[in-house]
Amino acid sequence: MKEERKSAGIDCRRCQGESLWSDDLAQEVVHGLCASYEYAGGVSYMERCGIPQQEVILRLLQQLLELLFPGYSGRYEFHAEGQFFTVGEMLNQVQQGLTDQIAKAYAFRCSKEHCDQPCRALAQETVMAFLRKLPAIREVLLTDAQAALDGDPAASTLDEIILAYPGFKCISIHRLAHELYKAKVPLIPRVMSEYAHAVTGIDINPGATIGAHFFIDHGTGVVIGETAIIGEHVKLYQGVTLGALSFPKDACGKLVKGAKRHPNIEDYVTIYAEATILGDVTIGHHSVIGGNVWLTETIPPYSKVTHPSSKLSIQTRNSAPRV
């Protein structure tokens, strides 16, 4: 055994010795952290009873996606003769879990704003209204899947789009998060949208309003801001940004929040890769925005916006180059 350790270059005597960690050092770090919890604000153990749990929210999100598209994850078995009971059981689980998390979110906000609203009762009302909208959300998502099938020659079936396309996954999560955003639920919509951002590379703020038949082709790098309004039958390619210009500040130098600051995209607009549209401007219906275009002004309907063609140098060789 000693020979084996020597051959591996391991000298046990060098790896051993007295530990430098001590109770005094541990206490110093603990005191520093606890002091930071007190004066610096932010999430801390003192507020855990009133803050939603990220891992629970994401588990509920997966169940919601499964309710919208049975078999989506493969974790649940759905059969025609028993799907009514399976769906009912999942719906009850989501209702209970989402009520708990939204109640925590409301309580967390109350701890910051010193209000005394009945958080649990309000959460129950919010969840009931939200769950009633699931059939309508599914119907809109089916139009999104159809838009992808109609707009992508590489797509073969709706099932392929629902199961595999990152753009569809992101818009599915967005439509759920957006309903909670409209209900003024704190924290949870953003947790959902940032999860979608992490797994798809597409960043849609939960506040963005998006019409039916929406398709993001490829998707990586797309950014859609909070106050963006997108009509129906809109198609975006990778790298598109619907963002804001420099943000206005108040007399104290703080950002003015809540103002309309992102673009309005009307119906039947196509925006190609890496285009950037900034500010509260409007892209008129049936317009086409070319790749790499930078826009900060309103465009009338039926417009086509492109960059001037750059001059390319193309040289044809008579023979293959020598290596």
C-alpha cells in the first residue's frame, strides 16, 4: 500500500497537521453574518416563515406544465379511463402547494410594507382565479405550438414542438407567470421566469403582454422587457431584444419605476436575428425588421426595415490552396 501511495505521488505526512479552524474563528464569522442579516436587509432566517421556497415553486411549475400537457415530463401516467382522477389529484396538489407559497409571498411583502392583510385568504382567492384560467392558457399555447409548426420547416409535429422546442417551453412558463404577475403576486412570477431563462436562454419578464400565435425560432439570447406589448402572429428569431432606453430618474436620483418603457409590436410582425428595438415605440402590423437592425423610433404598418447591404469581397480560386 505504501508503495502504491508513493507511486501516486502522495505524501500523507504533508496532508496531515493541526487544523487552523477554531471556535473563535467560527464565532467571528457567525457574528459577522448575523450582523449583516440585521442591518443589510434582504432574505434572512428571520423572515423564512414569510418567504416562498424556490424549489417548491419549480416543482409546482412542473406540475402545472403537466396539467397543461399530460405526459410532458413522463413522471405521471395518464390513461383515458382514469385521466379525470389523475388530473383532479394533481390539481388538488397544485392548489394546496401554490396557496402555501403565495401566502408566504404575501406575508413577506407585508413584513416589508407593514400591512395587515389576510394573506392566507387572499392567496386562496388568487389561486382559485388562476387555476380557473388553465384551460384558456392551454388553448392559447396550442396556437403558439401551431405557429411554430407553421413557421419552422424543420418541425414535423405539434408533439415535437411541445416536448423539445425551447421557445415553446419559455412561452409556456411565461403565460403561467404572467397570470400571477397580473394578480400582483410577489416574487413567484419572477422565480418562474428566471427558471425559464436559465434553461432556455430566453429572457421574458413576467410582465410582458404577449398575444396568441407567438413563435420564437431558435430563441437563444432573446430579451423581452416588462412593459413590452406583443400582438398576435408575431415571430422572433434568436438574439432579438425588445428593451428600454436609459431609465429616467427622480429628483433623488432613483430610477422611476412603473412607466411604459418597452416596445409595442403589432400583429403579424417578423423580427429577424439580433435586431434591437428600444423604448416605448410601436412597430406597425405586418412589418418586417431585418437582422442586426437598431431601432428607437416608431415604424408604420407594412414597413420593411433593413441595414444597407455591406460590400462583400468574394474571390473565386482556380484551385484548392496548398496546405
